[in-house]
Amino acid sequence: MNNTPITQRISSLISWVLVIDLGLVLLSLGWFLVAVLGRSMNLDLGLDQWYSLWNPLILPAISVLMAGAIASGIVGWVSRRFSDDPS
């Protein structure tokens, strides 16, 4: 059986979810940049589809990423604040 504490396993799982979410956000950013460049050259590269996914997919992904970064910072600060090691 795995001897890793449950809090460390949950933290690891949250980190992986945030990595996947970051990938989704960066992929959507790349799509947006390519689509805007295509629009400037009168090419349809999916800008309208990107806009249709903004509210149901991209905005929540950005929000989860921001909330996860803030929560990670708070958890790190609290764990350092209450750790037994004074360094």
C-alpha cells in the first residue's frame, strides 16, 4: 500500500489538474492568435467558433487556473507559517 499522506496525494492530483488546465488555456490562446491572424488576412480559421466556446469552456478554464494558483499560494503560505521548521 502507498504510504504517501492523503493530503500530499490530493495536492499532487490538484497539481496535475492545473497542469492539464494550463495546457487547455495555452491551446485556446494559440487558437485565438492564429484565428485573429487569419481574420486579418481574410481567412476563416475558426474565430467565430472560438468565440462560441469562450463562455462555456475557455473562461471557466482560465478561472480554475487563477483560483488554483491563488489556492496553491495560500496553502504554501499556511504550511510554511505553521511548519515546525523555523527556516
